[in-house]
Amino acid sequence: MLIGRAPEARRFTSTEQPMLVAVPSRLHEISSTHIEVRPGTGADHGSAVVTDMGSTNGTVLVQPGLQPEDLKPGIAVQLIPGATINLGDGITIQVTRP
């Protein structure tokens, strides 16, 4: 799944065509293709991972019991239930299950 202000399927890391999810960004803090959320593979199998797609303003991940983390572009991070992904512009995504 690609999430952003106007996501395009040309920017993704998985092999399958992703779902595109557009979110509002009144202040343009969210990039056109901001993040990718996909099923994990290898060591992350059975969970979901999030990858910042080189967004201009970055992505902050808050996992339960951990300090907020600024995602590094192109690096997938495993998500745990209860995590919050902050895209900016007041838009957050709550992870309810892997």
C-alpha cells in the first residue's frame, strides 16, 4: 500500500502492484508518495513493515514502549500493534494488527 498526497505506483519496493491511498495535506507536509506499508518478508514475516519513500518532511514512527523514531528513507521498519505513523499535516496512521 502506498500512502501520500497523490501516490504513484512507480515508486514501491514490493513485487505486486500496490493499493494507492491518497490523504489530504492542506499544508503540503505530506509528499505525493510518502510511505509504503506492506507485509514483512524474511525476519519480518508475519508482520507489516513501513518504509519512508524519500519524503520531503520525513515520517515519525511511535512504537509502544519505544522512543519516537524518524524513519530513514528506503529502510523498512517492522510495525507492532499499537504503533502510530505520523506523516505530518495532522495525519497519523494507527496500527491495530500486524
